[in-house]
Amino acid sequence: MVAAYEEFNKDVIDEEKKIGVTLIRNAKRIVGYRDMDNHVYEKLIRNLSKLLNQEYRKISNTDYCAFLYQWVHHIKKKYNIDEYFIGVFYGAIHDSIVQTGAKKKCQYYSYDKDYENSINIIKLQNFYHNVKTIRDILIKENTTQDINSQYCYAQRYANECVEIYRNMHDKLCSGSKSLIPKNEKTCSELTTFNNIYTNYLYNEGDIKIKIPDLASRENEKHYGCPADESPAHQELKQGSQSALEMGTVSGPEHGSVSVGVEQQNNSIKLNSTAVVGTMIGIPPFLGLIYKIIYFY
């Protein structure tokens, strides 16, 4: 996933810009176009062209498609790009590339159409898609860990996701609320998270002493990790309230996303401007944990 984002956010070279000249010229007729966002439009054209022509090869095309949807979601939020514009522009790019003989897939999809709170759904999805790696990290440690260790990051991620699950379930899925049509997809995601968290993580080995029980109102756990938050993590929690949004990605053509994860044993240092749910240039493991990298 990190590899996909690195590729998606590379600067567009002059040769790559040539394929988008006419598309960007035509985009000026679409309501919401802004000259200041041309660098974003150029990246979108390049990324979609390479994806549909199957030029990206580090992970599967299905995964690239899912991550492109996530990348579009983030750049749309970061640059405050109009939803109508990005939908029409994406569709025009897609159709133009397909007409040249590229594979027809990855039509436009917006997270905001299906979910009231995309950032939290994305965090839960990416948690359960990486549950095996998170389990392997949590199950092998029984001694006190540094706050910046993989173990403590995994534990904090579990703590945060449990809090997200409970809040969203209470607000949108308790009682008859789950029957409200606009809540159905969110409640389905919460059910999936509950099943995977409980059956493939919480009940494995001694992990239940290290992370909260979803079935209780148990507070977050800090087994093996310092209970006091570092300034960086305080920024993470503060930022998560207003930050931007990122498994099975639930849009059209989305299958289960199998994420290849690079694991590092060295300590991870958080950028002082980092916030959960915001995409920054981060080491691979934090890329695993939050799956959301906001490239500046």
C-alpha cells in the first residue's frame, strides 16, 4: 500500500504531462475547475493511465485500484476539490484512456457517498485487512516495550479502533438504527470488524490481556506500554477528530484487498505534525498501522 501511494504521488515528468494536455484543457469547462489544482489533475491522469494500462506491478491491479480510490479521496479532501468536478473529471479521464484500448475497470467511486464518517470506516477496514500482522506483533511480546515500538503502535491502533467501533455502533447501529438505509453499509462494516477483531485477534493466545474486549465497555489497555501519552500521540488523537479520511474497500469492483506489509524492527519516530488519519511521509510500519499517508 505504501508503495502504491509513493507511486501515485510522484511528481509528473514532462513526458507524462503530454497525455493530459487535452484532458486538462477540456476540464476547464467543468464547474469546479481551478488552475491551482493542475498538479493534482496531472497526477490523477498519470496514475489512472498507468493503472488501466497495467503498468503498475508492485502489487495486484485490484489493490492498486482500491488504493487509487483512497488516494483520490485524500487529495480531494486535502485540496478541497469539488466533489462534482472530481467525479466528472475522473470519468472523462477514465473513458478517454479506455478508448485507447486500456482495460475498463476502476470507475469513479466516492467514499462519502456510502459512509457518514469515511475516515473511521477506512481505519477499521485497514485494521481488519492487516489483522494477521497486528496479531503476530502483539502475540510475541510480553515485556515492557518502548512507546515507539511496533508493539505499542499496534496496541494503540487497536485501542483507537475499539473506541471508533463503539462510538459508531452506538450512534448508527444500536437498536433499530441499523435498519435506516443510510446506515446499512456502515453497520455491515462494523459487523465485519467485530467478527474479525474478536475471532482472529482478541481470542488469540494472550492477546486479550493486551487489547480491549469489544463486548464490554472496557477502557483502552496499555499492557507492556507506557500509559502516559507522548506529545506526538496526543497530536494524533487531537488530529483524528478533524483529520482527513482510508480494506475491503466497499465501492464498485472492490474485492478484498490483500495488503503486502513491510515490517521494520527499528523504532518509529512520529513527525511532529502527524495526525491519525492524515497522510504524511512515514516509515513502512506506520504506513501499515494507519494506511493513510498525506504527502506534502
